[in-house]
Amino acid sequence: MWVIVLFDLPSDTPQARKQYMRFRKCLLNDSFTMMQYSVYMRHCASIENTQIHIKKVKAALPPDGEVRIITITDKQFGRIQVYFGKRRLPVEQAPAQLEFL
């Protein structure tokens, strides 16, 4: 499963910029990576694990702005089409799971 967080936060005042940076830092500290500006993603091993990380995002929500949280399966994520200009790029791969030998 993937958790995708999309946000549009104000940055017109020093206080708003501080809240923006605090929210972004919370995402990074929870192993989210930037997919695009204001779009962050994180791979989770299970639906239960997604709920843990969604709770962390909710706890860090800033007082202003809009935040959307989407969960999608690995299969759905694999169907994303990524383009840089007219050139198609490969989709990010899910991290390898730990293997016990």
C-alpha cells in the first residue's frame, strides 16, 4: 500500500511558512519522500500500517490550508504514468521487503 499526501498550505506570512516547514518536516521524519512539490508518498507493508502513518499526518496538520490523504495499492501505484516533458519515465518501485534466511 502507498500513502500519498497532497497539500496546499499558505506561505504568505512568516508564521505560515513556519507551519508549512513544520508539516513538511513531519512528513520527511516519517519516511515520506517528495513525489512532486507538495505531494509526498510513503510505502507501507499493510493496510494496518497505513493507518499508523495516516494518524501521524493527522496529528501534524497545520491550522490552515488543505491536506488530502490518499491510499492506493501497489498495483494501482504501478499504473501511474510519469512524464518529464514528452518523455515517459519509470514509476518508482516499492522498497524491497526484508527477507529472513
